[in-house]
Amino acid sequence: RAVAATSAQTLDHVTLRALGPEASGRLLRVYLDVELSGELQDTVVERAAGNPLFLRQLSRLLSGQGLEGAARLIPSGVREVVQRRLERLSPGTADVLSRAAVLGREIDVDLLLVLESRRGELTEDEVLEALDVGIVSDLLEARSGAKVAFVHSVVRDVLYDRVPPLRRARLHGDAMSAVEQLAPHDLQALATHAAAGLSRGTAAAAARHLQAAAEQARTAGSPEQAVRHAETALAANDLLLDHDPGATLRVRQDLVTALASAGDTARARRERETTVSLARRHGTPTDVARSLVWRAPTIWTIREMQTVDERVVDQIREVLEDQAVSHDAALLVDLHTTLSRELEGGPRRGVEAVASAARAVDAARRLGDPAALCRALTAQYLTSFPPSGEGTLDAVGSELLEVARRSGLADFEAVAHQVLYYAALVREDLVLAERHHREAVSRSSSGQLPSLLGIAGIHAGLRELLAGRLDAAASAYGAVTAAVEATGDLTARGLRLLLDASLLHASGSLAPLLPEARYFDAVNPDGTHDLVVAALLDADDVAAARRRW
């Protein structure tokens, strides 16, 4: 109406297009006067969809509520703008668009028609007419493949919030059934509606869809999403009247793998302990064995440095003796792999760790399971560092890379390149090492990336140390240890010891490190005796150094 009223006085009609991601990011930085992390900026820019008003409102929300607020909440000014546009619609049209919002920002029209047919109140023509009105009103835009989409995610959110929570949950349950009918292979859509519409009536189907989506997300390199799906699958199992302990065990086993893949090693170990306890009470020795195995493609050790959890080791040895377990070749591979990972780097356990990894690799080759072989080779690489594994890192990394590439296992490709990075460092080939590290980062999952970026920081610190720039090295090492400690990684304390030892050795005295070195010496004497002796000598305690030596 404004265009029509001013047409006689207007010389030119200028169409304002949405800002692109780069321009949106620049404008957002102006509004906030700070640099944002990539995650923060991407979240806000995506929600604003190039609208400067929305960007300004979301930036205010970000300042007051943080990332979660910017991702979920709707600024009051934006809500008022959208609501004024909705007031021009008939109540019936607004209701159809609100129900459509349950399907997400992009809407499959056929899926919406199935959803509306279950209500039985509107004809197909009436539903399509409501969508046409939404397009004419600039609330929706037509897309190819019989789809429409809300022009902004916040438009969708305002309409979604119009539906009362109980009714909204029922609609999600109906949407899950509609997706089962029209797109049964869309596991992520099924999981989304399963979680949002979870009830006793939908719990059985929801648990099944959530568990399948969790596995798909994990193998696709989205372990955090896999964790969310697995946790909701557990909630769905708890709602079932005929609760199946076996089903709960399988979901818990998946949760452990998802947590480990996401890099949350500490929580993964706690959840594994809970799962093993449940398996001992309600399951068979095979269930216990499956609850013990570590299947995630983790880059580094899965324990606090230099320590061994004797209880876990004893449990693995126990199930390895079980007759039923001993006939499951695939399970045996994973048990020997896990045993090696529980022992490597531990006090006086090197020989047993090497033997367990070698047994797992040999069995996996006979089995012909690429994923199991990759897991076994990952365990073997951790036992292959000099001096005990002199010359074997290259061979292990090359085989792991070839198997992972052939089988399309990108997360294990990342591990393989990192193994070859270490092999190059052993040969003092820093150029080749850096190339392999870049390849590892490019193929890593979100759960592997923090470890790899930490290793990049250590490498940068090493270069500064070799150049004699101790302050720069200390800054790089400090940033790495702070980041690792913030994640709750079990290796953080040991990593700090190693990096501090490098800096203090270059500075001329290891004496300040003596209390921490003695802590680790008590845990694993084989791994720290040289460090303790050197620190004692630097502290002028020659007698104690001689005794320790």
C-alpha cells in the first residue's frame, strides 16, 4: 500500500536485498564493538537472515543473554514487527502457518498436507490457499521441490510460539508419524519430532528413531548432536511401561561412544562405569563386554596421563575369559583394543599394552571389518612411540590411512594423519609434520578438532622454543593448557607437566617443577624418573637425585 500511495512522487523503485553473511558479520561487529567467535557470529547471522533490524535486535539479546539467548529467544522489537504482519492475516491462515512452523523453517508441502489431513478440518485447497497468502504477505517464500520456507527463522519462531505447548507436542508427534509415512529415511527429522513430541504414546517409536539418528550423527562427524539424541532416547526408554533393560543398555553404550567422540572423555568414562554396573545387574557377560569397549576415534589417550584404572582392566580380563564372549570375534577385537588403551603409558604396562594392540590388529585383519581395524590400529599407534615402538609409527599411520580412505571413515583419516604427524616429528621433518597436521584438521570431527587445535598450539610453542623465544613459547603453551583444562580433559594435568618441563629446561632449571613431578612419579615411576632426577639436581639435592637414579 505504501508503494502504491507514493508511486506518483517516486522517481525510482529500489529493492533492498538481504545482507550477505560477510556484510552481516561486519554490521554485527559494529553493533557489538567486539570480535565474535565463529560460532557466535554464524548463529546470529543465520537467525537474522540479512535483515539489519533483526541483526541489531539480536545483537542486544546477545549482549544480555549470551549465545543461548541469541539462538533461542526472540527480541521484543522483532516479535512486535512480525506480530503486526500476522495481524493482517485471517485467524485460519495464521493457524495453518503456525502449525506449519512445527515442521521447521523449510516446509515440505506434502508433509504439511498429511499433517493437516490428520486433523480433518481443512481441505487440501484451503491449506494451499493459506500458504499462498503467506507467500503474498512476505512471510513465506516458494522453493523448488514442492517446498516453502519462512523468510526468516524468527518469523518461524514467532508463529511456532503461537501454538500452546501441549498442542505443539502433539503436533510434533503427528509430524513424526507423517515423516515415517513420507520420508522414513530422514532420521534427523524423525529425531527432531520424536524429541519435541515425546510422550508415553510415542516413546517406543521415538526411542527407535532417536537411537538411529544418534548413530547417523556420530558417523557423520556430529558427535554433540549424537549425544543429544542418545540422551533423549534414554528419556524415551524410561517412559515405556514395559521397560526393556537390554534396550536401555544399548542406548547407554551408544551414549558413551557419542560422548567420547565429542571429546568429553571424563563424562564418557563415568557413563561407561554406570553402564557396566547396569549390565552386571541386568545383562549377560556379553552385555558387560559391550559396555566396556571404547569405540570412539579419539586422537589421544582416554585416561589421565600415567594412570591405570585397575578395576576397568580387571573387568576386561574377566569378560575375555567368558566362553560366550570368546566366540564373538568382533567383540574380542574391541576388547583387546580397549585393554591396550587402558594400559598404554601406565606404570610397567608397556609390554602388555603392545601385545594387546597387536592381538587386536591381527584379529581385525582376519575379521575384515575396516572400522574395527581402524580402532585397533589407533590403539597400536599409542604404543608405538620411541623408544619402545621405534620405527613403527610410519607403518601404523600408513596402514590406518589406507584403510580409512578405502572405507570412507573420515574421522579415522584424521587420526591417521595425526599419527603420521608424530612420525614426521620423530624424524625432525617439521614441514611434513605440519602438512599432515593440516590434513588431520581438515578431516576431523567436531569432537576431534579441539585436540588437534591444541596440538597445533603445542607445535607453535615448540617452534618458538627452538628459536629461543621463551616468552612466546610460554604464551602458546599457556593458551593450550588453559583450553584443555577448560574442557575437563583427563590429560590436562599431565600435559601441563610436560609443557612446563620443556620451558623450564630451556630456561635453565627444572627445580620449580619438583612438587608436580613427584606427584606423577608416585603414580607412574617409569614415566617420570628422569624428570624427577633432573629437577632434584637443579634443586641442588644431589643425594636425593642419586637415590632416585
